[in-house]
Amino acid sequence: MRRAVVLALLAAASAVLFAPSASAAGAGSWPWLGLNGNSVSYLGPVDTFSSHGIAYDRNFELTAGQLPSELEPGAEGQEFERRFAEDRADGMIPVVVIEFRGYTGEYQSTPQFPQTRTRSEEAAGMTTPKGYAEGFVRSAAAILRLANAGGHSTPVLFEPINEPWGYTTPQYNGAQYAKVIAELMPAAARAGIPAESIYVGAVGSGWVSQMYEAQPSLRSSIQGWYMHPYGPPRGPGATEVGIRAVSTVRSAIASGQNNIVVSEVGFCATDVNNSHPHEPGGNSCVGQQVGTSKVAANDLRAMLERAAEYHAAGWLKALMVYSRNAGGWAMQKYPQLTLSRAGRALVRFADEQAPAGAALVQAIKVSPDIEAEEDEAFAPE
């Protein structure tokens, strides 16, 4: 019963939120929370979080030009299509990152980043901005066909390259990324891919300024942005890092400023998932640990409260916590398959965000296993 109610409400809410006549980021719209890896299956029921209205699922990736039906490295054929269908069945909203050929995720400048090429480089398969744009359109169009199959539409969010600032030469070279986006936006428009569904990466006001200076057309062509505002939820300097930086960067944006998503943000605890090599716990914090799981849960709560203000103002469309899995960042413990303190904090906050008066408020009351947990996560430090 609970799952059926949630699915019905998610479907109705998504239909309104993504209707052509709706504003890109309707004030106070629901659902607006999500997770990286929301649909991973090895941590128990896929709808563990979506049943609480945590609906966005940033768990899909293709290389530009790759089709969902094609074999992915290390995965079964049809893996993308199967997981995408499961997302739709569970009322989730898929978020798809479309990478450049040669992307490794190692967060360092790479000559593989799309740029002007010599003939020999092109012959060797190195991507140009135009080539990336053409590949993005091919991949995104195929995904949208899946999203519109079966007589109902599922909204999809696209990100052109994960954290591009880490892969340009030098790093944080906004002009290099701008050339890619300047090719992409008109190509997507010609293919009928809505500009509002394409979320361009932003990391700081300086990065945005570099993009505009290099490609002035981007001042009007970009209609959505994504950010990863890791950092403290409050305190000195918090307007330049952490969740408050989103508002600071937004002030430098000329178009798409009312259609912003936070697609990664979280807090890494050194005492979560340290007992199993599959989830390396504090070793996964890469110098960004905040301390214990209690601190991580409190910081997560403070960050979500600030983000809720931005969402209520109408310009923060969605926020996806990092991550359902991923070591010390995780919302769940492995192999216990129980919620971490941060996971409990997220679920409780999501329950509070449910539409007032909706049947969902009764349907998704905090489950007994969560209520039975100690409440230390919300005790002041």
C-alpha cells in the first residue's frame, strides 16, 4: 500500500513539475531530493529511499555516442535499459551523465578532453567539441525514446561531463568547457532535446565568467546548471564553499539561474563502512572527512535545511546527496544493509518535506526500524 501511494504521488508530481507550461523549478515543488546511486541493488530494496520521496537517481552514465542498448564495459548487455526501466517502475527520476571518450574519473587534466584536433588526433579517436556534441545528441535522443515508451513520459536530467573543471587543461579552464557547450546547445536544439533538461557544470563564479567570455552565446543558450558544493554547511567562508556557494555562483549566471540542481553533495564519516573492502569507509574520504558519523549526520541536516530555503525560493530544482553507497559517504552500512546516521537524517528530512495534507504524509511515516535507532544523529555537538 505504501509503495503504491508513493508511486502514484511521484507520478503525479513529476507530471506537473515537468509539464511544458511549468516553470523549470517550481517553488516548493516535490519531489526534489535524490541520491547518487539511488537504484543500486546490492544494498537491499531498490526503493528504500524513493519510497520516502527521495526520487532523483544519479546512477547512469554513457560515453557520448553510446546507445543504452550497447554493451557497457564490465556490465551485461542491456544493463542501462534494464536499470532505466526499473527506475521508471519505482517512480524515480533518472539523471544521466554523458562523458567524453577517454574519461577515466581520475580527476586530472587529460588530453582526451574535447578540444580542437589535428587530423592525426581525430583519426586516433580523440574527441572534438563538435564530435562530443554529436555524440551527446545521439545518446540523449535514444534515452529520451526509452523515457517516453509505453504511453507515459519519465523526466530525465542530462549532465554534459561530470566535474569538467577537473579534466580541462589546465584544471578549471572554463573556456575549454565553454567551447564544448557552445557546440552542444544548438545541436541539442536541432534534435529537439529541451535545453531545460541539459544541466551544464558550474564550480564557481570565475568559471562561469570564463565560459561567458570565451563563448558569449552561452549567456542565453544555457537553461540549466548543476553544481557540487562540497564543504561546510555553515561558518566563515561558507559563501565560497559548501551549500551557500550555490547562491554565490548563481549570482554570476545570466540564463538558467532558476533551474539549478545540486547533483553531488555530502559529508564523509571516518567511522562508516570501515570493516569491509567493498566499501572502504574513511579511506574513501580523500582528505574530505568531517569526523564521525554523528558529525556527518548533523552537517547533512544543516546543509539540507539551507538547501530547502533555496528550493522554496523557486530556483533550486533538485538536490542529490552523495551517496547511497561509496564508503564513508554512504547512507547505508555494508554488509549490515542498515541506514547510517546520515541515511537516517536524510530519510527523516525527506519525510518532513512531503506535501502537507497529502496521503503520502501518512503513507511514508518513518519506518519502525528507523525509529528504533538511537537519536544521537540529531544531538548538538
